[in-house]
Amino acid sequence: MGDMIGRVGRRGAAALLPALIAGLASPLGTAGAAVPTYKDPPTIVAPTRAPQQQPPPTPPAVPLSTGGVFPDTLIDEAGTAHIIWTEGRGADADATVYCRLKRGTSSCDGAPVQLLWNKEYGPGDGPELNIDDLGPKIIRIGDQLVVLSHRYPTGSTKPDGTTSSDTVVAWVSSDGGQTWSDPSIVGRYQLGELGLIGTGDGVSILNFGNDPLCPGTCVEDLRSGEYSGAGGNLETGPGQGYHATMAVTKGIPTVAFADLQNQIFLRRWNGAGSAADPANWSVSAAVPGDEPSLAGGPAGVYMLSKAPSAPAGQRPPLVIRPVVDAAGGLAAGAATTVSTSDDVKYGRLAQDDQGRLLASWQQKEGAKPGVRLRVSDTTAPPASGARAALRQKQPAALPVGSDVVPAGIFGPAQTLLAGRDAGQIALAAARDGGGFAVMNRTGGVNQVGEIVATGFGTSVPTGLPGIADIPGGGTPTGKSCETIDFGSFDIKGLTCLYHGTGADAKKVSTRGEVDLFGLKFIPDVGSTLIIDPTKLRIDVVGQVKVLVRAPVIGDVVLWHGKLNVDLSAARPGSVLFDFPIGEYAANILGFSPAANIKVRLEKDGVHIPMSLKLPPAFFGASASTEFVADRATGLRLTSLRLKLGPVPLGAATLENFDLSYNPAQELWKGDGALSIAGAGRIAANTEFKAGQFNGATIKFDPDPPILIGPFVYLLRAGGGFTVDPLHIEVEGSVGGGAAIAGKSPVRVDGKLTADFPRDGPGKFAINGSVKLLDFEIATGRLRYQTDGYADFLVETRQDFAVLTLNGMFDGFVDGTTGDAAASFNGQACINFGVGCLVGAGLSGAVSSKGLAICGNASLGDLGDTIPKGPDGQPIVPPNATKGGGISMGVQFTLEGLKDAVSTLAATPPIAVPFVGAGIVLAHTHIPCHTGDFRVPPPRPRQVGAGVDLNVNVAGGLPSQTILVTGEEGLPAVDLVSGGTTLTGATAEQRGVQTPAGTSIAIPNANAVLFVLSAPKAGTWTVTPRAGSPAVKSIQLSDGYRVARPTGVVRKAGRLRSLAYRVADLAAGQQVRFVETGTFGTRILGSATRPAGTLRLPAGALPGGPRTITAEIMKDGLTTDRKVVARYVAPRPPGPAAVSGLAVIRKGTTLTVTWRRASLGAARQLVKLTGAKGTRLLSLVGPTTRVARFSGVRADERVTVEVAGVTRTNVRGTVQRKVSAGARIKR
């Protein structure tokens, strides 16, 4: 067994960690696997062995006391040591002595301070009994220093009224040890190891040690302002009261203690209930070993102990094992041996705020006995949190349940103090690795002797204030042992860098981390980094990680593998490293590199320009970034910006995205634009997570609207898009057509979706509420295809009081003129007071000019009023529609329709049927193909019942409509000519139909309408019947014959033309030809004469079946539609191939040139694909003839592809060129 109970245990803030685990993966890689190799130049000869290191020099010892015992220490942020020990004063009470020792100094900062407990003594008691047998302890709580001392056998009355001869007193300093409070009684058990638990006002000091009064190995909870007179015994069996040690990590204490049977017992508080209650602590199976010492911190909990056994004739060495979770409690992981077997004693383990482990002991025997120190070489990222996703694969030797990332081994042993007699060791270090070991030079295990302190690690100032903002010390001008000059810069190790011996005397080697101006090199376990500051070479025997580090993000590993580089030609601004793609699979914050990773050294730090692969959905494109790191701040978060675009995604392109990195969410996020087929640009925000597209958002209300196609505008949008392929889904508004009075004739508000396949046009569709000509038209959709024009389909039920429409508008937006037009099919109701006069079978059209509809007038069951022929079937007039009715339509110009709606809106509801009837009647055409109503030339007449009113009717018309209006009611009139009488309908009859014509009653407008079918020239007389209201007016409307177009498509090579004829092109009619295909509908032109030819422009529209329809219009309103021809259009040719393609390579730069650009292209795609993983893409303009790429491996076989692409995503012929790359002899 050892000689006394040991302690170490230092507090630490969250940081990076080392892991010291035996049996880790070989530094030369897994057997049979290719090891990533980087040599520059490629012919460089790699060393095969590491230099033999010179032993580290012994640091000078700072004398503190000639008669002290049991020192303790802690280190603050400035690297200042706060040291205490006990000094006996003969017949006077023992003194607890405090010393503040700054880095780089040789004496205390001011005279040592004696902390005394000057108490009153009763009979049989005296100051000679005021003894501290086991030494004081020091701990930090925020900016306070707390010193505790156990006094025995002097008696005292405790705050709870009890009296005993065991007393723990405390002194507190709030100014960094410059002044101290009076002592207070806080407890009674002997002091062991201290730790803090709780936060804020609930913080308390745990004391864990062995006390016969407890009895056993007890934990005592010392709370602020409270006295503790009780503790909990954590022993689980007899004889376990040896070498009590404790470490606190993340507020949870772990303890270890031993018995005399070579067994160590581990327990951990569960975080609930009192820490002084053994029931709240885990119980674990015993671990073989002896003399444990625990250390906790950001690396987790580790245990230093003597090995459970040793070969015959040898003594057990010291080993380090991680304390890990295991089934049923805790266990010790794989062991790493840190000492020789030369009678080692008093082992102590500490952990600094970076997670480095510091192991110290007294070597009694062997060569050059003395106090030894070994420090773990490297640190590594935390095992959880923001960097968990980027952690490298852990070796199989990592203990099950451990959350520790293995990161290296210990550096060489350093002698802190020569000789055999030292003991009572305490040590701690600051975040930068510099610290102090305090020990008794001559006192061995428990005797009074010389208290000294020795520094280790760096001695330069930390740059941080210490506790209570007291400045620290250090040697700011000189270079410490961990820094060496390297050309124009220097290399800094976390621990001292040692020169080799003999022929390697000018070389420096380390198995630990070094820093080259912000670029860190971390050798693998068992590997050695060799630095030659004379020849400016860096080599590794084994493998090394090269990385940059950020406090929140952790490590970004640029390279992991073999490395041999000659940097003798490097200068500030030149490329130091050019890590080849295809060797090591780097993970750059979720992305893989798309080309070599270059590292450039500048005066402000290392610059790392990179191209990063985007997911496959991005067509092989990459993003660019340039990380910047320096030694002071590590990887600068402000440099974590990603430039993205232009990236082609079908007919759309991601443009100018600037993304920044959010470490907390591990998310790249930023703004840019989405351009649609070279038309408009939509502002967007996009995200990437773990190298994958994480979605995007679109939210704006642009002014002016954004053009996304010919006369198609995005008016408003809020939503997002996904890729593979590109799919947009937003709530928005889309307008179509040339603006009328500043507004789109077609507007749809609703859910907009757009899809962009890799090949072919993009397609938009928006479904929702529709405004047509600024009228709310219920629901519908608008579609747009990027290689064509927009169309829309609207389902409506419009109620204009007298006129009701219920059906579908099927329309288009012409991409050349912006004209918006639609056909209508459905039902209508024109109610003049006798029910609906038009039912099913209605057709019509709407455009920016207005509305025209036509249908079958439903006159009801006319019965005997319709004469029948010999076959018993009704004899219908020529203008009657199938089924015995007559055609009837309504035509409104856009201005007339808006005026009608406005008038009805201002009319009292009771009068709406009558006012509406008059408005609609003025725009009614019966039959449909008649002109507007006109007043006939005046004739002398008498107004009144029984007075004939004569109307002259011209011959040759297909129909003549006569509208008779009464003064104060529906007139009861007939229409008479010669022996023919056309009886006027009454309200009860609704309508009368004879071979001569039809009459319809319109009660709400006080009118009767007569339609004469193919009348002969002559005079017709309006004859009122008895009791009829007076006739107010008579109006006429002349019928006309509908134009009859025909046509045929003629072919001449790729050209097409329409030869047309139009009969009956009279009465102010016009004929317009429109073409419909997969692209939508477009206007071809109009018939300017009865016969002619229209050239059908090919353009960039897709080929395939097409239909040509003639639209027959009158006064700008479409009244009829007729299909005149069908044909198949040829597919448009793609852009021409480039010519004269050539590839020029110089180092890792590759230049692509071509003599002639792609004719007919809107842009040109240049794509580079390498056999070792290089993936680069450039999108250049239509006339560009050169593209340059950097970071292309010189020895990589690459294929270059160049192709032109049209605005509508038609890709031309691809030209390819293969470059084999240089043959490099390694």
C-alpha cells in the first residue's frame, strides 16, 4: 500500500479534451487500408523513425518555506498559483500560510500571509493543541478564495451548540488573497479532497476524506453560512478507508477509495437529494489497483493509480484509466502506463481547462530519481454538442459507454525536482498548459520540510486577468520552451517542444499538438511530428490531423494521414499546403471538398479557400468559401461564409447566395435569388445542414412585380422550395396579361407550385381565387411553362342581378402582345321577369375588350303557338336553335360592364331587377349575331292604343330584331305586315314562336322583342291591342351572317405557314388566328383580307401537335371560335456545339478554352469531373470562351464538358475533352 491518502482534483471550465487509452488504432492506419498521403514535393523522402529526444530541462524551484507541510494549490486564468501550507509555531497555534505566486517570478507576490485561528482556550487546552495534522485545502468559488483547515485536538463549541475536539475553520478572500476574513467554524471532519456542487446561491463545498469520527471514508456537505456536523460514509465494506480521492465534472462528484486487497471502489452521486447521503450514490464493482487519484474536467473523469500487478522482480507502474459508465455503476477503461517501475510513490493527477491531463509522482529508485511530470500531448473536441456530428470514428479500443474522444498520449517525462525525498505533491495548470507543481522537497510522505514550487509548460502571459482581476505574470519578451521559430513565423506547442540528439539535434519532435499561426497539427496515437526549423520541413512518422478550431464549433479537420512537406520556398501569401482531394474524406462543417484544399499563410493568419460539393440535386455545382484562422481566436466565425451560385436547376438558377454558419444549429443559412428562365429574380433564403439541402423560404411583396415569364408576373409570395428536382411551393399571387389601368387582366391568389425538372421547361401552377378583368370570379388556376405562355382555367358563378353566369373560363395570355382572352362554356340566366331565358349550352369569350356570350333562348313550352308541318313536327324559324328556341346573347365592352356593375351597386335593392333589366336589355342580341339596337328614322305617327306604328325592314338580312318599349307597363302589341301577324308575347306566355318569327315578353323592362327570320323588304306595323300601355319607343337591330374561315398548314423544311380563306367577312367582323400546343396558346395574327397566308414563327417553343383556331370577333369581342387546322410542329434546334475545346494545366490550376462559343445559347455550362473526386462547375455567359478552375489535383484524370443551354433549358450538343494529368513519381 501507499504511504498516505492522496489528492489532486482541479476545477475546469468546458473546453477540449485528451484521452489516454492504451490499445488504440495503429498510427500507420488499419492494415490493408490505403493511408492518405500528402507529399510536397512528391519526390520528398519521408523519415522512417522519430528522433531521440533530449530530456527536458529541470525547471528552477521557487522556495516558499523551510518548515512547512502539506501544500495545496489552484491556478487562476492569469496563470497565477494560489498556494497554502501549514507551518508549526512551537507552543503557538499552527499557521495556515498563503502565497500568491505569479508566472515567471521567483517569490511570492508580497509577503506570505499567516492565517490564524486565535481562539479562547479552556482548562487543559492551549495553543500548542491547535494543530493542523493533514494540511489545509484551498478552493475557489467565483471570485472568492476559500481556505479550510482542520484543527485537533483543541476543543471548540460549534454553532449547533455541540462541543468537540475536531474543528474545520474557514477563511475567505474576495480580493485575490490580498485580505482575508476572520476564521469561521464550518465543519468537524478531517479534510480530504474538495469539490464544488450546485450553482448560484445553492453552491456548496463537498469534503471527501477519511475520519474515524464519521466513521469511515465520508462525504461532508459544507454550505455557505451553515455549519455541518454530519457526514455520510461511502464505504461499502470493511477495510476500505484508504486513499480517498474525488473529482467533480459538470457538477457531479465521482469518488474513489481503496482497501488493502489491491481493490479500488468507485461511486458517483446521482445528482438528486443530499450529496451527504450514501443512498444517493451509485455502487460499482471493485476495480483492481491501488493508490487512486482522480481528476475531472472537460475531458471527463480519469484515474491515476498503481497497476494491479507487475512482472516478477518489478514494482507496479502508474497507469491512467478513464472512469466510464457501465452496467450497474462505474468501471475503469483501458489503461495507459505513464511511469517506470522504479518505486514510484505519491502519484497525483490533475486536469486543466483544456482537458489536458497532468500526472506527477516521486520516483524513488532508478536513474536520476526525482519528481516527474507527464502531460497529455493533445486535446480534442468535446464528445457532444455542436461538434458531435463531425466527430471522427472512434477506435475500437474505446471503452463501452465512454463519451471520451481519444486524442493522444503523454509527452515525455520531465523532472520537476531532483532527489529521492520529496513528497506531498499538489499541481494545477491554466488553460494554456502552463502551471505549477508545489511539493515538500524534504518531507516525504508527511514530515515537515522545505516547501517549493516549480513551473512547467509555457511561461508567457495568458493575456487574461486572474481572480479578482489581479494581473498575472509571465515572460512576454522571451520565447518559452513550447515555441520555435519557423521561417517568417513560429510554431507553438501546447507543451514544451524538445530537440533531438546527435544528427537530429536541430530538429524538434513532439507527439502533441502544435500551432502554425492558427493551423493545428495533432499526431495520431503513437505518431510523432518532426519539425526542422532550419530546412523548414514538417514530417510525421505515422499520421497527423491538420485542422482549424473554433471555440463553439470545435475542430474542422482538413487533412488526416501521412504528411511530408518542404516549405523552404514558402513566403507570406504563398500556398503552404495543397491537400489532395480523393485521399482523405474531409468533412467541412457538413460538406465534402469539391477540389484540393489549399492553405495560404498571410500576416493575419491562415487562409483556406475551398470549393465544397453541393448535393447531387445541384447538378455537380459547388459552393466556395475562404476560412480564416489565427492563433489568438482560432477559426474566425466571421469567415464562415459560403458563396453559392450561379447554380442551374433546370430552367431556374440559384443566383448569388451568401450563407453564414450558425454553430448552435449546425446550419448554413443565407439570402440570394432564384431566377426563372432568364426572366425575373425572386429573392429567397436557403439552408444547408450536414451538407444536405435543408429547405428554403420565399417571402416578399415586390414592387414592381417580378417577371417570371412573358407577361406573367409574381405579385406576392410566401413559402419555400425544395430541390431534386427544384420544387417551389408558396402562397402567393400571380398576374397575367398586359396591364389594363395598371392592373393585370388575370390575377390568381392562392397556392403556387412550380417544378423544374433537370431537362425541359419549368412549370408553374397557381390555384385559388381569381380576378378576371378586375372582377372576382370565384376559383381557378393559372399555369405557365417556361418554354411557352400562360393559360388559365376559371370556375365561376357570377351574379349581376339580371344576368347570372355559371361555368368555366378557359383562357390564355399571349406572350408576344400580352393579350389575355378566354372562352366560356356553361350556363346563364337572363331574367327579365319571366324566369331564365338562357339555360345550358352557353358559350362565349372574355378578353381585355369585354365579354360576349351566346346561348339557346329557353321560351318554355310554347305549345300551340308553334305551327306544325305535315309530319307533326314544329315549323321553326331559320334563326331558331336546335330544340325550337332561338339564339340569344349578351355583349359588354369592359367599360360598359364596369359601368353596369357600378350602377347596380348604387341602386336600391328593390329597384335592381328593373334597372338591371334595362341595362342588360340594351346589351342583348337576339339572335346572337345582330348588331346593336338603333332608333329607326322618325316617321309621322300618333301615339296611343289603336294607332299603327310603321317600321321599314330592309331585305336580305338573316334577321331583324324590333324592340318595342311601353311607357308605364308591358305593351300589348302585335307586329303586322300584309297578311302576316306576329303576335306579341304576354308576361304569362313568356314567348311566342311562329314560322315568321318570335316574340319575347320582357316585363321588367316594359318591352316586347320581335325577331323576324329572313324578312322580306317591306313595312311592318306595331299594332297595340286594346288596353295596352302607350308605346314609348321602337328600336331595330340588324342581323348579319357569321364569317366562315377555313385554313390549311403548309410545310417548307422547318418552316410552317397557314393559308386561310374567310367567307362573309363583313358587318364589321374580324378573324384572329390563335395556336394551341403543349406550350400554351399564342396569337398568330389576323385575316386582313378574304384570303391570305400567315407565317407560323418557330421560335424556341417546343415541338409537337398544334391546333389553330379562328376567333371571329365583332367590335373587338369574340363571338365565335372554329378550329381550322391541325399540324405537328418540329422540335426547335438546341444550341450549337462549341468548337476548338482545349485544356491547359499548370500545377493545380486547370484552364478550359474554346475557339467558338455555343451559337443560340443563353448560357454555357462548363463541368469538370475528376477520377479522384474533383467536381466543379462553372456557368458562363453566351459569348465567353474560357473557364478556370483551381484546386485540381495535378495527377488526376479529368473530363471536361462544355454545352450551350437556351433560356428555356434546351441543352445543346456536349463537347468533351479528357486530360490524363501528370504522372507523379512518389
